[in-house]
Amino acid sequence: MKDYRLRIGMRFVQQGHEFVIEGPLPDDQLKIKDTFTDVCSARTTADLLEDLFAGRLELIGAGSEGKVLRDALAQRRVSDLTLLDDGDPLKVGALRRLHYVQAVFDERPRVRTRETLSPIIGRVSGQIKDENPPSWTTLKRWSRIYERSGEDVRALVPAIKARGNRRAKYSGRVIETFSAEDQQKAKEVAQIVDETIRVKYLRLERPSVTSVHESAVAKIVSLNQGRAEADKLPLPHLSSIYTAVERLDPYEVAMGRYGKRYADEQFRARGEGPRPVRPLERVECDETKLDLMVIDTETRLPLGRPWLTTMIDVCTKMITGFYLSFHPPGYLSVMRCLLHAIRPKSYLKAEYPQIERDWPAYGVPETLVVDNAEHFHGKNFELACAQIGTRIEYAPPRTPQYKASIERWFGTQNRRLLHELPGTTFSNVLDRDDYDPQKHAVISIDACLELVHLWIVDIYHQTVHRGIRDIPHRRWGEKIREWSPNLPPRSADLKVLIGFNADRSISPSGIELFTLRYNSPELAALRLNMKKGEKAPLKYDPQDISVIYVYDRVEDRTIEVPALNQEYTRELTIWQHHVIRKYARRVVQDCVDIEALCRAKEKIQQIVERERFLTGNMRGKQKIAHYLDLGQKVSEGAPDELETGGKILPVSASVSPVEAKEDAKEINPPADHPAGQADFGSSRKPDGRKKPARNSIWPNRREAAISGNKPLCRVGTVTPRGRMRVPPSEPHCASLPRNGLSTSFIH
């Protein structure tokens, strides 16, 4: 596993100087020595963590793993695999090697030889359908490089540019080590050993391996008495018997030595997994919809039930992080939860001063146990976890006991917290009787977030847990004194946990993404080094589209490119931009420009604020909550820069998977659908004739109604399809339909 802990021998670089941790000092301080000047100083662990997550400090390892990884990155020039295309040979090759190497580390053979690695190669090549599996010596070399680099997947990237001539330059003579007669004798001895093991070892009396060895030697000595001196069979060594026993099927050994019932019980019990002995060795993750109806903070109207993604450390039962929002389960929610789990919770006292205790959990999980949801099987999720040093372990289908800690925590939270609050929906609908959650809901989304923090930090972490017979907070503090949490070498490495990937061409005017332009001098220099028609990989944060991160393959670095119109994109989310685009297209028909978007942004905000008080149905309220960005705040910045804690984008929990998929298509149009040409409300039929508008309030009349100018609309009703029915005798008025926004724009 990756081992970047604040321990003795760990080296780090800060302000151009290299330092090494010499040892612990009183008052949670560490003795630090400058490797160049040999000058020693004392620094607290909190100071080092603050500088690390602020990007002012970089861990380089305690032994040779840091140098091995730096040499590998310098040779392969790939620092972020998630930015490569799925079909890129470097990305495909790294994933292929990772499957083989992880299988070796899972089985942990005592020695890596042909006999121990060949079965692994055969099994993995069948699972991933590899037509050209590696040899056992190649797999041994991959495993050694992966281990010496601190188990960093980037060390497995094929060094294609460093490959030389593969053709043989001379032909030599193959030297035979053993003759055919010697090989035949070895086969006879192997047959005798296998027969002795099955007859003597696999018995309910459970004889030892030594007695099996003695029986096999006695049988071979008896056979040699009738053979000539040159034809006698060799005697096996005791270690050979141990190796043969280890190759036996575990279920077969348990059934032969303990009985079938015991073997069946042991076989089923293996799904429970091992018991971890150190913090973050095994972290379980799951998602659930809270049994609580929350309301809008300002309007006090019900919004619905938010989603909660949580991670728990199995060794200490400490909650390492969570993510609360209206965003349905997906890649973004899991990555935000993992980011919250890794970072120190230094915002706690500033945001929630009424919380008495601290939340000391932080660090990179060694193993993350998840279920088989679709977003957990994506390549980007797998590579993101591998790049920060986290191994993914999938629970078998229909086995909730495989993630018993997190399942039990959700039940404890429901019983001790949520089911006692007004607005609870209960876990079972039969428990509600005449209780109406919407009518009794009084807890806002902000108050719900505060309650979850308070309950976790001051109650759950301070209560004796029956599973460990200890208090989670006390057990964490005791364990990390022996096993300090693993850390990312640089704060920039956590960028793989945020944002989505895209590929765009670079023109003289920059990059166009979602009808927005991004450009900078560094991007112009990158364009000169790219081939004609080549697209640059990039990352964007859906919670802040004011900047994108473009990957430079040549220099192996990420370029931060701002949007040209910062006034419009500042603190703008991709979902808000999506809604504003739809509104602007209806306002100005085919003439969509930045100025229209800015005007539409202000008008949308005015309409949303008004509709918060007028919308009566739950679905419309949740969509407005999504647009207004209600939910937990997670910061991407340094701990000392926290003011609001960042920005989280909730999505309506009531949106169906089909609607979510359609929204995703509108935000990220497929390759055969040109970006920026999505038809959100075409004004023409397929035959070219103009079709009636979806809402009979024309754009100029809607603007006048919003701005308070002369009345231009009639009193009427809005049909489910968004059209206005107006009685011919009704007078003019200046009011908009109550549900005009929710039926026309907030989709």
C-alpha cells in the first residue's frame, strides 16, 4: 500500500528544502531536520497537515519508493491517468497490468515463482479476456516495481518510448538443466507426494505436514530398495511438502480435515472479510435516502428527502466523512464524500461553534469497500482510487453483511436521531399511520446538516460501541499514535476526486465548452505543440465552471484556463448554466450570446425567488432547491481559507433515472450531436413551418412582465404542456402564471 504517513524517516519538500522527520516530541510535536544544513526544529502535526493540504508541502516518501515513483513518472510522463482517453494505450496498459498485480497482492504467495504466478496469470487472463498474457517473470517484475513505488498505479504505465529493438541480435544454444530421465523421476516423486497428502493429510485425525513428509520418504525408500543405484528416486524436502499442501483447495482441506459442515460454514463466513488492526485499513462506503423530510431555510416549505453518502473506518468505527445533498447517488457524490473523508475537518469550530468535540478523522483509505452500483464500476472511479493509493473491494451481490459496519451505522442513525425528529418518514411506511411528514416537517436543510454533524461528533463518536467495546474517538486517537493516517503526497493529487473529463479542440480563440469560451496564454502555447485535429483532455468542476483544467501531454502538467467572461461564470454551476441557456434560447430565439445569458441569469434568479413562495408541488420545490444549490458545503481549498466551506450542488432526489439520463445528454451531448446545438425548444416543425410556442407568453411580453413594465399578458391557466388558455373576454394584466417557471424552465 501507499505509505505516506507523518512518521519517523518520512521526507518532505517545502520552499525548496528537503526535510526528514527525526522522531516525536512532547505536545504532539515532531522533530524535523533539514537534510542539507542538519539544522533541527520542532513543528506540530497540525502545522504540517495544514501546509500539506494548502499545497505548500509535498511528501516524497521515507525510503526509496519516492525516488522509484519519481523516476517512473519522469520516464513515462503521465501524472494523471484519468485525463487519458479510454482507448489510450498507456491507460489500457496500466489497467491491464493493475489487474494482474492486484491478483498477486490479494493471494500473497510466499514466493513468486512459476508455480505460484502461473495459476494467477491463467485466471486473470480469462477474467479480463487477455489474449496475450504476460510471462511469470514479467508479472514478477511488475509486482516488484508496483511494490517499490509505494503501490502507485502510475508506475505500471508502459514505458512505450523507452522500448528498444525487440528482435534477436544473435541465436544461442539452449542448455538443458535436467535430462529427460531426471524429469521422469521428478514426476514419479510428485505423484507419490500427492497420493500421500490425499490419503494421510486429508483425514479427520488431522496429522501434521511433518508426518506426511515422513510417510512419503518411507514410501520412496521402500521403492528404491528394488531399483539400481542410478535409477533411485530422489527424496523430497520438507519445504516441498509444505508447498504442495498450500496449493490444495482450501474448501477441500477444510472438508477433509474438519468435515463438510465445518467447510460449508467456513466457506460462507469468508464473505465477512478480515478484521482490520489499524485505522483506514478498511473503510466501508454506502448511500441512503434519509428518513427525514426537510424544508427550505427561507420559505419554510418542504423540499423532500436528501441523500446521504457516508464512509466509516471499520477498525475504530469512526465516521471519516459524509456528503449530504439532493444529488442522487453517483460518481460525483462518492468523490465528494471521499474528498471530505481525506481532508482534516478544520472547518468544524468556525462553522458549528456549538459542537464541543473535535473530529480528528482524516487520511487516505487503504481499502474502500463498496457495493455493485453502476457508478462504482466506472474506469474513472477505479483509476482515481488507484492514483491516490486506495484499493477498491466490491461486496458480493445480496450480501449486506459484507458491509456490516456501514449498514449498522445507518440503522443506528435512523433509530437514535432521525426517527425522533419532526418530519421523519420512518423506515417502514406502515409505521406512519396518520402521521404526515410534509405537514410536520420543521427542519431546514441547513439545520439537518448541523444536526448530522452534531450527532456524529458529540454523540456517536463519544458513545461506547459494542462491536469494538470502546469509544470510537478514543480508539482512533490510540491507534493513530501507532499507525498515523496515510496522506496524499501533494494537495494537487486530490484534483482527481473532483470534476468530470472531456476532450475539446483548441482554436485560436481557445476552448469552447457548454457554449462558453476559455483561453489563456499557456493554452495558446499548448496549441502550437498539438497536431492538427488532436483534442486536448480536460477536467471541469460541475460546481464551478469559471475555470477548466487542460492536460499538457508533452510537459505532463495541468494548465488552469479561466473563462473569458468571469462576470457571468463566477460561482456558476453547470446545472444553473443549463437552466439559463434554456431560458435565454426562448427569450432571444436563435440569437444566443453572452449578454443575453447575463440578462437571463438575473431574470431567472428573480423568478426562482418568487416561485419559492408560490410553487405548491413537492417536485417543483426540489428542482428549485437544486437550482439554488442547497446542501452540504465541501471546500477544495486550504483549511485556513475556509469561509463558506465551498459549494455543493444538490439535484432533486425525485428526478427519475430516465430524466437524469436525458439531463446528462443535454449537458454532455454525444459525439454525433454537435455541442451547443441541442434543441431545447425549436420554433419550427420538421416540414419547416413555424409551430406555436410552448407558452403563449411571448419572450418580449415575459420580459416586460418580469421587469414590471406595461401589462402584456392575459389572465388564464397553464396547461400541462406549458400553453396558456386565455378567455377572449378577459382584460389584460401584468402577472405571470403561478407555475410558469416550474412548467417551462426548471426541468
